[in-house]
Amino acid sequence: MTQRQGLLMKSIGGFYYVRCEDKEYECKARGSFRKSGNAPVVGDRVLISVPDDGYCAIEEILPRKNKLKRPALANIDALVIVCSTVDPKPNYTIIDKMTAAAVNNGMEPVIVVSKNDLKSGDEVADIYRLSGIPVFQCSPDSREEADALLRCLRGKVSAFTGNSGVGKSTLLNMLFPDLELSTGQISEKLGRGRHTTRVVELFEKDGCYVADTPGFSTVDLQRYEMIEKERLQYCFPEFEQYLGQCRFTSCLHTCEKGCAVLGALREGKIAPSRHRSYVAMYEEVKDLKPWQFR
């Protein structure tokens, strides 16, 4: 028996599929994981035992950099938030909740503005570029921005999210033309759409690991990834250089006198929509107890 280290690519029906270099192993998980409540999830780096015969087994989950509750994903490098210029129009509060959730979980938020061929996405892009967040304006009639996005994601594990109708599927198929065939084959095998369990899976395409997460929407992050009020200020990257410069050390950055964040807002260094989202998010969590975030 030998031990190998690999990346958990897919889990279904109690079986785990772990890629070790150029070979994929079908594995079971030790019962100790179920007892501890810490089951392996897609994206985990794991140690597996490979016997001469019988099933391989996951022996250890290596330390995680982050983990999403729903969908169950670990070690995500980039959260790609897709919004459209029209149908639906951008909802800045929702987008900002997604970027904050990404930062809070140690992921890089990446904004993709779709449907630029129908309406310019410059207004949206300017807001997030001012925040220091990478922004890509993609449309079917231009490959330049899509190629730049590919370069940004290469070598990373990324998950795509966005509201229905923003063009996630169109974007993924533009980035990875053969991804549609792969997901279609899996959908047929699993009978998606027939009340069966939907599978989370990683696909490796052109040096990018992309999480195929059926049904993953902004609702999931809003429901499961709430941020404690003490941490919220650190989840807006454009606030960082002003933190610690306020008149009062207990400054909430909402309406206080002598607030450096509000000063930057007045000077146009912070987008008004971003600060409005921060205040709205703070109001949502300010009275919650710590146990309510678990």
C-alpha cells in the first residue's frame, strides 16, 4: 500500500474522485471523518492510501485556506461574480455582499460585467476598479477581455456565481468551449432536472480549475456567509488605507465625525454605492450574537 497526495475533484454517492498528478482515483472516506463532522469536500487537498486491491481511502484532509458551506467547496482562490449591464440590471448591494464574502473567506473577488454588447458596462467597471477589485468586461463579440480573464484565473481554483440571467453559462462556454460538452455528459448521467442530487465538481481547463456548481447563486452566499460587524470593515479593500486614521478608535464608518473613510468618500476615493452597501450590511448584523454566525 502506498500513500499519495491529490486534489478532490468530485464527490457523489459516498465516493470521492481524487486526482493525483495525471491519474484519478475513486476513493471512500474513513468513518472517522463522518464522526467528526468534517467530511471531505470538493477542492480539498487530501492524502489517500492506494492498496494493491480494493478501494482507495482518504486518510487525511490537508489544512484548508477556506471553505464554503453551500455549495460545499474548499480552497477557492477566486470567486468570480458575474453581473450584467441589462436584463437584469446590476444590483450593487448584492454584488458588494459577494465581494465582501469573498474577502472574508480569503478568496480574491473578481467582477465580470457581461452583455457589454447591449449596453456599456463602464459605469459598473469604474466602481469596482476604484475599489481595487479586478474587473473584466466581457461580451460574445470580443475575445480580448475573455482572454485577460483566463490569464487571471490560470493556475487557480475558481467558482462562478451570479443571479439568474446574467450570462454565467454563456461566459463559461466562451472561456472554455468544450466545457458545455463535459457538463452535458455529466448532466445526462446524473439525470439533473429529475429531482436528483446535484453534484459539485472541479474541471481542469487550460490550466484553470473551475468549480461546476449547479444552482450556486448569490442567495447561497447571502444566507450562509454572513460577516460579523467587527470584521466587516476589513472586507471592503478600499477602506484599508483609512482604517486607524479616524478620530475615534471605535469609529463605525457610518456617520461619525472625524471618520477617515467618510472623508475619502467625500473626496471621491470611495464609490458612494460601496459605502451604502457597507452601511446596509452593518445594519443587518449589528445586533446579531456570535452564535448566529456559526
